[in-house]
Amino acid sequence: MLNINKEVNGKSCVYYLEGRLDTTTAPQLEGDIKESITDINSLVMDLSKLEYISSAGLRVLLSAQKTMNKQGSMVVRNVRDEVNEIFDVTGFADILTIE
Amino acid sequence: MNRSMKEITLEAKVENLEEVLAFVDEILSVYDCPMKTQIQIDVAVEEIFVNIAHYAYTPNVGIAEIQAEVSGDNPKCFSITFIDSGMPYDPLKKEDPDITLTAEERQIGGLGIYMVKQSMDEVDYKHENGKNIFNLKKYLD
């Protein structure tokens, strides 16, 4: 289960993810991001309620990061310890801007 | 198969991932397993099962048999074995991704098996009697 909430304000967009970002739910987020960030220059991923992420979820974050590198910036914030551990192991802690 | 071993047999398809994770989490729920360890196990199980679902029987769908148990004491050890009769495939042979590259240089993919290798205490693949047999072990301390 993944709940996706977002706030769009002009050219900024904040995503609030709740639950699990895995093989089953990643396509849903990927599709949503693709549609939503075409005119965005500031993307924030709030992960305070994200409990779990697998490689399928990491792929979506990497792809969003690549897009935002071209058109603005992306920040990941409020990461839980368990998810942060996965960012560390995979080197994503260095790729993403984590606040 | 010994008494404490639990088993589930299902079609190797991504739609069944939730059922596989529920099977694993039910086994772990009896033990005082730290959240971090449980998530590492879930991630590893997801990566291996999805790998089988995506590649073992392509383009058909086949069966995956999963056996799991917790054994030993101080520390207890969770062991899970995935068995399929699909194409011989050793995911451990896959080259590790370079995790020092920048976002632009990073490839999408290759991370799953790497995460399994990093987070589990033992990973073992063998091909026997026409079956892929993949075992993971993780100490629950």
C-alpha cells in the first residue's frame, strides 16, 4: 500500500508518501511524477511516513532526480532510519539531497 | 523438511509479492525481530521473488516454492529458500553496481541483488535437478 499526496504551488511540488514504495506500488508513483513535474523546478519528496523502499522505489527516485537535475532541484526530507539505512547501503545517500 | 519449516507454493508473478511478504512477516512476528532487520529481510525477499517473477519462466508463468524457518538461538537465524524450475540463473553472478557514481552516471537497475548481498548474512545459489535454489540467511539480532 502506498498513499500519494501532493501539493503543487506554482513551480514547486511537494510529495508526501505514506506506506510502502515497492515493486507493486512504484509504477503508480512513477506515472504520477512523470505527469506532475513537467513544469516544476522544485520537487520535494517528504518521506516522513514512508516505511519501506526496495530497488523498484529507488529507481523511481533516481529517475526523478535525473529529471530534476535538468530543470531545477529535488530534495528528499524527513527520512526514517530504516529507509535511510537503505539509502546508505546503495549509495543513494550521496546521490540525493537529503534534509 | 523439519517441523519448524513453513512452506508456500504460488505462481511466480509480481501480483503475488504481497502474499509472499505476508508469509515471511507472519513467521517473523513470533520473534522479537528489530524493525530494521525485518525491513532488510522484506527487501531481500522482494528482490529475489520479483527476479524469479520477471525472468525464470519468461514469457510464461511458473511456480515458485518458498520454504522458511527460524532456527538456532543466540542469535536466532532466519532462513528462506526459493525454488523454481525456470531457466538456470545465478543472480549472484551479476556484477555489483558502482555505487559511487553520480545520479547522471548511475544506471537504473542492478541494485536489487546488490542490496540482498549487502544486507543478508549468507546468500547461496545452486542449480540442482533442473531447479534454481536460492537461499538467504539473516541473523535476528
